[in-house]
Amino acid sequence: MKSFPRLKLRGPSAAARSALPPTAIETSSRLRAELLTAWVILVTVVSLAIWLALSQLAVTAARITDEDHERASARASAEALTALQRQRRNVIASMARLVQAQATPEARIQTFSLVAPGLDTAFSALFLVDPDGRGLVRLDEQGLQLAPPHASVLDRPYFQEMLRTRKPVMSPPVVGRDSGRTAIVMAQPVLDGQRVVAVVAGVLRLESGDLGRLPGDRVAGAVRVITDAQGHILSHEAGLALVGLPLSREPRFAAAYDDWVAQGRPHDMVGFSFVADGQVIAGIPVADTPWIVWQSRPAASLSGALQDGLQHTLILSLGALWLATLIGSAWTVWRLMPLGRLVRRTQRLVGPSADPEPAADWPRGGGELGQLSDLLRQFAVEQSGLAHANAEMQTRLKAVLAAAPVGVAFVREGIVELASAECCRLFGNDAPQMLGRPARELFEDADGFVRFQQAATGAAALGVPYGGDWRLRRSDGLGFWANLRSRPVDWEDLGLGEIWTVADVTEQKLVRQRLEWQSRHDPLTGAANRTFFDQRIARVLGNRELFSPAALIFIDLDHFKPINDTAGHLAGDEVLKLVVQAIAAQSRSGDLVVRLGGDEFALLLEQCSGTAALAVAQRIRVAVQEIGVPWEGTDLRVGASIGVAELTPDIRTAQDWVAAADAACYAAKTSGRNRVQVSPAKVK
């Protein structure tokens, strides 16, 4: 993957260095040797003081043990995890009691659907199954939904154990058949006497990390791991890479794990502790579970006498260092006093403005001073040339940014550090306002910026640029749609920043939305078309157990053809528009008004009983009958033959429902027109 080029500062060239007199190198070497000798003496004194202090500290540290402290810390974590598990068990039990109070499977599903959304924070997912292990309904990150028909847990050992004992169980780690993700399941039977009528279960996915996320401050370098009774990792503070593997695969716990296995994998609630590989390790079993909490921290974090020894060492070291620094500094100041003029001249190289004459005013003379002055003068000349080249490159870069047809910005650590003219125009800022502006302010809402950062970071981690459409905000507060693309300046070092390109796609978005609306609606009347109707009716049937009741009304206009034949299609089109308006006026905002074709219409009523649908149909019939379109001194009028079909258990498919409504409409037409027929009741 290619990276953006970086500018590198160059020192004096080989030619410049070769131009120096041969004695310059010898003099520099002599000066460096003298300075090196001084600092060797300084380092030797400091090192000797530190060595003496650390020797004393080592004797003190050898007598200190921190195993009891670490075991107490691990026990606190185990008790916290025990309390959390009991809380989860109480949540499952409470839900099971609520479901148990219901007499029918439908009522149990409805109760679970109402209660589960308020309790899902304790689990990654919740689900309800029947006694045969078939899934009924579940709640996960995708929301509340009916379980797939093939979903079954009947063959799971934990489910069989629960059916046998009729008591709550907690599974070992199991792999989901559909998701492939490893999880622990807590299952609670719902009993009717001694008979299991349903099962409520909560899922703890190991990938979520929630199993081992406990409050409490941690010592730097400390690690908490949760394993099962066999030593397999269930949760790791550092991430998911080791989950499911033996504890021996974690380097900080490997030696302690081997000792634990050699002792027969003890599960004593008192716990156990080890000191190995510079780590203090403790393990405490978690009550009411087959789990063990392991904690490790560096032995270097010992307290008490170790801190006293460290303080004593620090005092001795600082004293020795202070004495050595005074001696070395005094010698250095005395040795470098002749270089004062050279230092003052050199400071002009790093001043706020460029040095107009980099080769002038350098001190001349023989010996070390003259030779060093010649070297610095040549460096200043080359540095001036490099600065000039950099200025030319920046001028070209600004020209490129000014000519770019899309907005270009350089963003580092969430701050805009460079922006093209087009970028400033898009956001309604001039360059001074744009530079230094937090990138989050460019987004219409803070959540959008967070989601964009996550997407861009994920793409960069895969080594690919990121691009997508986002809602951004101009300086006047108005939002607009933009195609925003991001790529790192350097794929090897993401901290160097990102290059953003921004293009306004608001018009394209509006065109796309308009085309989408046109694809789902009748262009003449604005009513939904047959495609949209088929999608909505399929959705209603798919969710019928959660969102019933519903009804379907078919409307066929009476005496419409003579209007087209006598008054023409323009008059007929006007009648069709007024009919759609009349239907919409008698229905709710969420109901779907559909033009099926010609003079046939439909109305889909969700959350509506058959009785209420019949009342709506009667109002529509009256409203259509009152429509009048003036034409040559008279009013053109139509009637409506209407069929109503309520969604009943015997209706299995969309075709069945449409056929029932169509048959009722046909019956109304053949029974005298301008009336309402309820399927399969008599004409009203």
C-alpha cells in the first residue's frame, strides 16, 4: 500500500563535509572525547549510588510477600461476579414467574414480548422455547422477533438436564448453530405443576466481554481472567483473542496454571496463590458456578517495606545525581565559554524569521572555534536552500488544493489542520475559520461523527480507504448530504492523520429518494402501487402473531367507464384523484391507500378489527358517493362496491387474503352495487 510522501530535513552534504580542513575532524573528536570522559565519570558515580541502594532494596524486597493481598483482591472480584450471577438468575426467575402465570402459549409469548425489552441489559440475548426445544420468540441486538422455524435446543445437554431435573441450569460454553458465536446459557423452566410448559433462557456471549467486566481500580499491569473448572478461558480483560483456550496459553499465567494442574486443579473456596515469572497470581472459585477468577499483577508493585526501600533508594540516587550534575555542569560551562559568540550567531538560524544572509557574520579564527564555525556556516547555507525548496513545495500544494474540484482536508487527532478552497466553500467558512476546527463540528450530530470514526478506523485497520454518505453541517447550521472519503496519510503510522475528500451529493440523494417514491406510488393519484402493497401485506402476514388484528378493503368504482367514454380521460383522472382523497380522508395516517389499477383500489388497515374496518368501509362508500365533478352543466358521479376481509387464522397467504377481499367486492358488485360486502357475511 502506497503512502503519501514525507519531507525529510537533510544535513550538510558529503561535499560540504569534505571541504573542511582535516584538523577539524580531529578537533571535534578530541572535544567529543573530553565530553564523553566527563559524562562517563558522571554516569559511573550515579550508577554506583544506584547499585548500592538497589542492593539494599533487593534484601528488603526478598522478605516481602504479596500473595495474601492479591488473594483478597481476587476474592473481591469473585464475590462481585457471584453477586452479578445471582442478579442474572433472579432476572430469569422473575421472567419465568410472569410467563408461568399465563395459561396459553400465545399469552406466554405476549408476556415475554412485553417484559423482555426491559430486562435485556443483563444478557446478550433472551429467548423463549416450548418444552420440545422449539424456539418461540427471542430478543437480541436485532430486536424482538419470532424464532426461526428450524431453531431448536432439544438436543443440547443443558436443556435435557433441565427437563430431567425441572430446575434452573447454566450451560458450559456452547456454539450457536446460526451465529457461530460461543455463549453460556442460563435456562429457567416454566412449570405447570410438575410439567414443563416453556423455558425462559438468557444468553451471555463470551465475545461481548460482559462476563468478566467488574468494577474496581486495577494495579498497572494487572490482569483478570475467568476460567471454567478445567482452566479454559471464558473472559479476558485484554480482549477476545485467548477466549476458549487453556490458561496455559496466557504467558503471565502459564507457570501458575502448571502448578495448579499439578496440585489436581483444586476448587477450594479458600483459593490459592502463586509467585512465578515476576508475577503474583491468585485464584478464587466463584460461588454457585464452576468458574474461577484468576488475577495477576507484577511483583514490582509490592507495597509496605518495598515502598520504604524505594524511597530510600530515591534519596540516595538523587543526592548522587545532584552532586555529579554540579561537578559535570561546572566543568562543561568552563570548557565551552569560548563558544558564546558562536552560540549567539547560531540562534539566528532558529529565530522567528528566516536568516537573510546565512553565510555572513560567522566568527572566524583558528583552532576548534574556527573549525566548528565553518561547519555550522555550511550547514546554515544548505538549510536555507532546503527551507526555500519546502516553501516552493507548499506553494504548489496550495495551488493543487485550490484547483481541486472536491473538498480536501487534512485531519489529525480530530482537528482540521488543512482545508482546500472548495472544502471551505462547502462548509461556509473561510480558511482561518476552518483551520483548527474540531472535525466533530462538521457533522450534523455527534453520533454521526462517532460512527464515521469507527467505520474509517475499521477500514484503515484492513488497509483500505473508507467512503460513505453522511449528513454534514455548514457554518450556518444547515445540513447537507456529502460523500465523505478518508484514507490515512501513512498506512504504517495511522497517528500521522487522515486525508478527507468531501463532495456535496444532496441533489443526487433527493433524486434517488424521488425515484424511490415514484417506484412505489401511482403517478396519477399518489396512492401506493401494487408493488408497495405486496410488500406491506407480506410484512403484516409475517408479523401477524405480534401485530394482529388487521383488515383488507377492496373498492371497485361503479359507473366509472361511462365517465371516461362521455367526458373523456381528463375528467376520469380527476374522479380517480378525488376518490383517493376521499379514501384517505376516512382512514388513519398509517393506513395504506392503494391503487390496484384502473378504477380498483384497496385499503390495508393494521391494528384494526373487522367491526372497525366495516365502519371505515361504510364511510368510504358514502364519501365516494358524494364526489361530484362538474361537466357541461351537470356533476359526474360514481359509486363504490366494497369488499371487507378481516385477517383470520384460516388465511395463510397474501393470495388467500386478497382473494377473500376481491370475492367480497365482487359479491357487492353483483348484489346491486354501491354497497359493502363482508367476507363471508351477507351484504350490508
